[in-house]
Amino acid sequence: EVQLVESGGGLVQPGGSLKLSCAASGFTFSGSAMHWVRQASGKGLEWVGRIRSNANSYATGYAASVKGRFTISRDDSKNTAFLQMNSLKTEDTAVYYCTRLGVGATNFQHWGQGTLVTVSS
Amino acid sequence: QSALTQPASVSGSPGQSITISCTGTSSDVGGYNYVSWYQQHPGKAPKLMIYDVSNRPSGVPDRFSGSKSGNTASLTISGLQAEDEADYYCSSYTSSSTPWVFGGGTKLTVL
């Protein structure tokens, strides 16, 4: 069974930094791209970014709203993906989900439980 | 403002059918058969209900079906049940710099 468990959320001041982790199990982590999706309270879902596998040179991609401020990385030896968030803004306040694509790599089949990030002074 | 447009809310009585629309452009919904639908109950993570426009993952009841015409995709739920009350989001692959876009979500109320 695929399991994704996020951690690292919390309260941070505007301009601050936070690093989220996503511990994965139940599948071959090293061969999978990993994505992050966020959801502000009462709002819709927003794709944040992704990191591909070693076979695809660990290529990363980001939404325009976070590009240059957020960095996705991974440690295949620990089956863990990370989301480093710098220069945080109040509008980054959201639940952050770690996700993995499903059949055909065209959909988000597997989701973690999410971790809440609150950016406030 | 979300990239894909969904109605804010829909409602139906138990046993009835409802349809939720998801309108995009030729760069996303209309250009690819990679539309997916997600169900989200309060405080829970989204759950994949439909992928590639009309395919159901294992375990999803066949009361849920999907379709697409031009730039608009649709999710139909037949034989509404109380547990179907949730928020529903559509998503599509896109040719833009952001490869995945979502709709703003539709709140389904089972009367």
C-alpha cells in the first residue's frame, strides 16, 4: 500500500523559511516523480512543483507563484522528498500535500494527509 | 482565479443524478485526454475518482462517470448517496509552463 506522510509544517513569519518532508513507502520511490500540491483554507488546489527521478536527472519544475522561492529535493536512500520554502508570504498559507502520479502518469492517485503551513506575524 | 472553471455548488436528492462541469481551453482540457476528478471530504486529502476523462480507479463505484466535449469535461454521479456529499475538483494536464491545473472546486450537497 502506498503511503505518503508529510511533516514539518507550522507557523512562520513573513520572509521566513520552512522545510517540509514527505516520507514514502509501498512503492519504488527512487523510480517515481514526486509532486507537491497546496490548498489554502476554503480554496481550491494548486500545483506547486515536482521533482523527477534519477533516471530523469532529478529535473524540477515549479509553479510561477513559487518559482525562485521554493526548492524541491529528494533523498532516495531515505525514501523522502522535501519542499524548502524561503521568502514566505502570507499567501503561501495553506495545507501542503505530497502526491504521486498514478496510472499513465496523468493523474494524482496518491496523496499524503497534508501538513499546514501558516505564514503570519 | 483558478485555471479551470467549475460551478461553485450543485445539489441533488438521494437517488438522483447530478453533473459537474469543468471548462478550460484548447491548451488543457480540450488538448489532452488527461482530465481527472477528485473528491474531498472536509479535513481529508483529495481522492482520485476519475482519470483520463472517463476511467475509474479500482474501488470507485460505477455510479461515478466522466466525459469530455471540446474544452469542457463533466463528472456525473448517478444514484446519489449521502456519502457523496463533498467537494469535487477537476484537473487537467496543460501545455503551459505550469503542467497541471485545477478547477476551483464544486461543493456537492445531497439534500
